[in-house]
Amino acid sequence: MPPKKRKKRKSYSKTKASKNLAARRGSLVLVSIVSAVILLVALYYLFAYTGSLFFSRNPAFELKTIELTTDGRLSTSELKRWVGIDPNANLFAIDFAEVRANLLSKPQIEEVFIQRKLPSTLVVRVVEREAVVRIQFRRSGFLYLLDRHGIAMRPPPTRSSEQALPLIEGLKMKEPRVGEQVVDPGIQYVLELLAARDDPALRLRSQVHFEKFDLHYPDFITAQLTEGVSARFPRHSAREKLIRLVATLQTAKETGERVKTVDLTPDGRNVSTTPY
């Protein structure tokens, strides 16, 4: 009979002891991590509370003055109402994001800048949207103003200066909501033309004056200039075509020719003109 193998009791005992030791170490690490997290949270709230005593709960920083400025025509009283700040608020308790959101919810406002002026003044600077074109719908007769981004605004009832802005006709889209961005391709092309005209680097603003844009046709846009010239644009390359239009009108002026129509739709450098 072969001899019986002895059981390795000693090896088994060592393995069990190692596992118990690893479990105890893991528990200690877990307890340490939890304790560190609790300590950090406690420190955060302690510092936050201490900071509030120095700032947001400090009567020395109680709001006394709101400085409101705008580059447009909105009144200070109107802006103060839109800001919506408690007049007894602490300067450091004011939520800048909320104030900014309140103002930007108004279609007339494009950008807002806010800062504190210690110890008791809040400075709010507003950049208003500037209308660059008018759009009118034949069915309703409603007139809207658009800024350079295509944001729709209603014209103020007591102001007539917007009548000098070019008018877009021939629209085949539903009427926009006030504050909504109009994404019609034809309108976007007109806005590109106006942006190129107003670009200081090109210096074209004094050389071309648009009166009306007709968007009836899908392949081209007809622009009526205040000089009595009718220009036909393709629905692409706005900047390039505008430069070519100005060059054509300048050449006609130098040669003493009165131009009635300019066709910028052909590709290449050829520009077709019709004299009076």
C-alpha cells in the first residue's frame, strides 16, 4: 500500500491569514477615503459659510447703485425693469447669469456685460441689436426688422428712421416670431451682401446704396439701388459679386455712361449692363 499524503495545513492557514489581512487593509482604505470625502465636504461648506459672512452677507456690500448704459435707444428705466434685481440685494449675492439671461431674452438686446464696482455698485452695459434690413409679408402686411444675424424684431411705433433701411420683398416663408433667427437662404444672401458693404476693409458703404431686394425668383435676387440701377445677383459669392458691381458702376461713372441694369449672374468676369 502506498503511503498516504500529508495535508498541507500550514500552507492553508497562511493563505487564510493573508486574505484576512488584505480584507482589513481594504476596509481601512475605504474608511480613509470616506473620511477624507466627508472632511472635504465639511471644509467646503465651512469656507462657503465663512466667505458668505465676508461677502454675500456683509452689509458693507449692500447694493446701492445700478449703472446702466446702452449703445442704442432703450431707456434706463426700461432696462432697470428688465434686469429684475432686488434693490436690497447684496452685491455678491446677485446671480450674473440670471441677470444676463433676463436681458438677453429681449429681442432688442444682442450682448450684455456685467461687473461689480465695490463696495455697492453694479455695472451693466448693454449692446443693442442694430437693424440692417426690413422684411414685409404681403398677406398680413406685417413689417419686421432684421439685424445682421437675421434676428427678427418689430419696429417701434414712434420711430421712422428704419424707413431708410432696404426692404426685402417676394418672401415665400412663414412669418417669424419676434426674437427668432430667420434662416431663409435668400435673406441670408442679402445679409451677406450688406455685411460685405459695411466691411471697413472694403470701403464700399459710400459707393452702393440698396433700396430694395426682390426674392421672387429661385435662381437670382434683384436689388434696386437708390441711384436707379437694378442689379441681378446669383445666390452665391455675395462678397465677390458686390465688389464686381461697384467696379462696374465706377467704370460707368468714369466714362460718363448711365447704367440702368447690371447682370452679375454669368460666371467669369463678364458683366452685362444695359444703359439708359
